[in-house]
Amino acid sequence: VLYARDKWLRKGGHLFPDHARLHIAAIEDAEYKEEKIGFWSHVWGFDFSPMQQMVIQEPISDVVDEASIATSCNCILELDLRTCRREDLDF
């Protein structure tokens, strides 16, 4: 979005959407965990279980059932896409 804004948006032009928010929440869902992390136990007959520790450390962005949300949802980053810079995204 920032690349397109800087390259093609005229001064005084409109940007849609002009704001972005990053929200975070924890989930508890055994089936989801097995699908995303347990998957590495046996991949096509090979034992990739050492990969599970690496996968656990990576954040996952996904859509989940509302019933799986175990904490309150909080906004951890809010950006004004009209004025933010690339440096603002290093968090």
C-alpha cells in the first residue's frame, strides 16, 4: 500500500483504506493446533517433529471460530496510511 501510495497517489489524492489496525488475541483450539503444528509429526511418511518447535515460534494470521478466542482482543498497532513511513512498520 505504501509503495503504491508513494508511486502513484497525487498530492491531495484519496487513499482507501486510509487507516490500518493490527489486532491480537489468543486462541485455544486443539483441532486447529493439530492441523497447524501437529501436522509436522509425519509429513508424507517422514518424521518432521523437530520442525514443530520452529513452527510454534512463528505467529499465525488466520480466521478462527469466535468460540476459540480465549482472551480479549487488543489493538497493538494503528497506522494512518496517508502519512506513515516504512520505518513506522518496524515493530
